Amino acid sequence: MTNSDYLLKAAIKKVTEKLNEIVVEKIEEATNIAQDAPEIIKKEFDTLREAIIEEAARMENEMSTKKNTDNAESYRDPNLSEVLKEIQEIEEKIEQFNKKMNNYI
């Protein structure tokens, strides 16, 4: 064998060893990832669930604020304001009546 034959065989041997080393390393990494995958998926699902709950709360608050704004705008109507005032007075009278009834019982 000539020096170039030895050089070629040595190059092939070292390249093969390096490729085997890389493949083994990547297989170990993939195994670790596969073992951690359920935990990673659970964390991502929990994060998504929390984001959905927060968005639902935000939307609920937004709708509540919008309803309050709508009610505030309806108070501007003088006839409606009078009716609401009368309803409030009736509620107060019912509350007073209930208190008196509870005192008798």
C-alpha cells in the first residue's frame, strides 16, 4: 500500500468515527427530548389554558363595561330616568316593609 492509500483509509476511518459519534449524540438528544416531550406539552397546554381563561375574563369585563356604558347612556333619557327613580323608590319601600315584617316575626 502506498502512503496515499493509508491516507485515504485513515480519512475514511476518521470520518466514519466522527459521523458515528454525531449520530449517537443526536440519538441521545432525541431520546432526551422524547422523554421531556410530555412535560413540555403539558406546560404548553397549561399556558394555553391560562391564556384562554384570561381572554375570557377580559372579554367578560369588556362586555360588562359596555353594558354599563349602555346603561349610562340610557340614563340620559329623562323619561327613563324618572322611571328608574320610581323603581328605586319602590325597592326602598319594599326593603323597609321587609324590615318591619322581620321585626314583627
